[in-house]
Amino acid sequence: MMKGKKIVLGITGSIAAYKAAILTRGLIKRGAEVQIIITPAGKEFITPITLSALTSKPVISEFFAQRDGTWHSHVDLGLWADAMVIAPATASTIGKMAHGIADNMLVTTYLSMKAPVFIAPAMDLDMFAHPSTQHNLDILRSYGNHIIEPASGELASHLVGKGRMEEPEKIIEVLEAFFSSQQDLKGKKIMITAGPTYEKIDPVRFIGNYSSGKMGYALAETCAERGAQVTLISGPVGLKAVHPNITRIDVESAEQMYLAATEHYQTADAGILCAAVADFTPETTANEKIKREKDELTLRLKPTKDIAAELGRQKRDGQRLVGFALETNNELIHAQDKLARKNFDFIVLNSLNDKGAGFRCDTNKITIIDRKGMMAYPLKPKKEVAADIINKLVTLF
């Protein structure tokens, strides 16, 4: 998968910089072409001469190579690469990348990069766990970067914890998996629902839920990155869909989502129903704000249209349908029942009893269930969870 791939490898000022030599050698052995950019601090840990000998290319560190007007073009590097890998990535560089502080050649190249970016953090356990570092990593994830989580073990401080840069072999495996799956959905049309629905009570109030839309948007970005044309039907969320392969349709109510989903599923190869759609909506909606005239307010609710059941009924041969089940009790029984009733090909189960899973979280813990069995996954960032779900979907085409 790496043969002929052009990789920009960024190295920053961490003791783990010695692993960059092993990573470089491994990439070249697999047929990749590697161009190294190193920060000034990085050169304190490993020399450009060593790295240049491995790549047979000059190592780039400064903006200007000489004093004769020649310079290194970060724009050209951003267009040249098939991927950029920053390994090791220090807390300082991660912060600069997250906030666009382009004070060195590595960050400037990152900001010009057109190819996917993979970041392998390396730092002491307390630095990695610090809220500022975690916030910066969340920002980078939201930009579409791939974070290669550090491993746990003995650190340079001789403390033991999470912060060790992942081993070069594992980083190469991540890159190979990315390139092998990069276009496995090319030519497919995927419809995805995401976020909550709002059911109006009056002009200023509604019945809703806590869905942030993060899981659905991660699925949309993952499908788009892998070549699919994605129709994202989104309830009211504060997220952006950044990939050009995504067409976003904004809706508010369950009725609006029903109409959009039933229309667009007709031409889709698969539908992924990730939205948290209201099961009930007010029988009547007041035209004016309801005033507090007494101590009780009675709302009469009626069922909304069942999007999943309707799409399961419409599903034609060769078309796929994926559902979600967020449960609070008897999780497995409820999910298996929903799988059968809605005619899903598989269902993704998560539980609010699992810490870090469900609404408003950046992580999720899922079990994928089909008619042949199930597979449970550990707690992961939602971007990685999305990859697990799409890997399963790909096997059905």
C-alpha cells in the first residue's frame, strides 16, 4: 500500500525523535518516498545528517536554505504529499498546529497541506493528560486530522503512564490501513442522518434531546474520505461538514427528517441512521408563546413517523441499512429486537451506562450486532469508531 506514496515526515523536539529514524527506514523499505521537515528543537535530538542519509534527500528545517534568495516552499510540499506524518509531535507543536501559529517550517507546511495528516503525540503523562493538550487534540480532530494515540509505558521522566509515541511499526500499519481503505467506497452513495430533532411546542420552545451530532458527522467525514458521495441529513447542531464529497441537508423536525431520508435513500447504496429522532411530537403547536397562567401545562403528544421502519420496508436488493440503538437497560435485548423489526443489516449499540459513550462525548463504546453475531469494541474517539462502523459496512457491498 505504501509503494510510490509521498510522505512528509515532521519531527519535533522530543526524545522520541530517535524513533523517527526507524519510522523513516520502515516507510522507505515499503516503497514510500520520504521528505523530512524538522523543527530547530528537533535537531537537538537527532541530526539532519542521519535523516538525510536515510532518505537520500536534504532535510528541511528553515524557510531559507541559503542567503542567495532560494527558499523552501511549504505550498509545494503541501501539494506534493500523499500524507503528512508528525512523529513525534510535542505538546508545543500540537498547540501551534491547533491555533495556526506558523512560526516554523513544519507548522507552515501543515497549514498548507492538502493531504491527510497523521499526528503521533509524544510527551510526559501529565502533559498529555493536561486539559490544554487534550483540548488542542480535540481541535485537530475536528479539523479532520488523524491522531495516533500514544502508548503507555516508561517515559523519559522514568514515570510510567500514557505519553510514549506509538512504535514506528504501528504508525506504518495505520498508514497502510488508511491507504488500503482510502477509496473502498468510491462510486457509492451513502445517506447519513445525524443530530437531534426539535419538535416545536410554540415559537420559542421545543421537545428535543442531547444529541450533539458528533457521531453522525464523523461517519460522514469517514465515508467521504473513503470515496463515497455522502448526503448528510442533519438536525440542529453546531458542527460543520468540511469534506467536499458531503452534501448537507439541514432539517429541524422528525417530519422534515422523514421526508428527506425517504427521498434520498431511494438513490443511495446505503443508509446510516445515526440521528436521535424524536419518537413523539406535540399534537398541536401554539402560534404564540405560551404564557404561564397556571402552575400546570399539559402537552398531548402523538407518535412521529418511523424513519427506520419505513426505510427498512423500502430497502431493495443490494441496498444496505445501518441502525443505531442507544439504550439504558437490557441493552442487548433491545438492540437485537430493533435489528429485526427495522430490517437493518446491522445495528450499532451503545449504552449510557458506559462512561464516555453516548450524547455529547468525543468518544464512544460500541457493539456491532448483525444476524450472525456481534463484536464489541473498546472506548475510542468517535472518528475511530466511525472507521470501525464503515469497515463493517464495506464488507456488505
